[in-house]
Amino acid sequence: MNSLTRRLLFPLLAALALGSAVPALALPPATGKVILTLTGKIDEKNAGDKAVFDLAMLEKLPQQTFTTKTPWDKQPVKFTGPLLRDVLAAAKASGTTLKASALNDYKTSIPIADATRFDMVLAHKMNDQAIPVRTKGPLFIIYPFDTKPELQSTVYYERSAWQLKSIDIE
């Protein structure tokens, strides 16, 4: 390896190893049916001024699973999906409030701090099964209610949103 190649190649390799030379990959376009749309304060967009996700995109994010009791079910339910904070990070979201909207027109406001403070999941599975629209699907923002007594309150129950279709970040 000549000295010019070495002078050019080694700094590049060092920067790559530190992760600072190459920006994160852009959010890929959705190729399947869009099931989630993020709008508002996002820096990573893949559909005009929006970040849209199909199920495959959400499944490519690291998946989390927890089982918790909910006020809507008689038995504890196992939820699986990416952490909400990972979905927000994929779109480079910023802001202070998430305005979640559901297919059934339910709307709720969630402090964006909740996504970092709690391991909230954007569930696409309940008890290892895809969530059909008729039973809270296809997506469900769910808090791990059993992990902290403070989460077992109306405040957090009302921030959970099933049949989620969109989040506007303010």
C-alpha cells in the first residue's frame, strides 16, 4: 500500500469505526401497506413530508416482548413490537408531545418523555398473534403496566392507543 493510499484510507477507516463519517441510512420507503404515519417534527422522511412504515419495516427494528395486565383484558397479555422510542428514532423525531390517532378516531396526547422513561412498545402482536383491526390492531401503543405502580393509573391507560394509525410529533 503506497503512502498516499495509506494517508487517505486510514483516516476514513478510523472515522467509520467511530461511526462519525457516514450519516445514518435514510428511512427506506414502505413497500407494503402503510400501517403507521409519523408527521410533524421529524427529520427523516420517506413519503413527502411524512415518515411511513409498513409492518416489515417495524419488524426490522429490534423487537421487545413483555406480558402485562391491562384494564381491557381479563388475563395478562403478551405484547410484542419495537420500542416506541426506536420507531421515533428511525424518523429522527423531536419535540415534546406525541398526538396519537387511531382508526376508530380515538386521540390521545403522550409526552415524548414517556417513550424514553418507560419501555413502551408499539405492539403488532398480542399473545404471539398479529393483532387484527377488530381486536385492537394493527398497532397498539402499550405501556408495561406491571413494571411500575405509577403506570397502573387512568393517566397511562388513556395514553395507550390501540388501532393506532398515526402520530403527529409536536
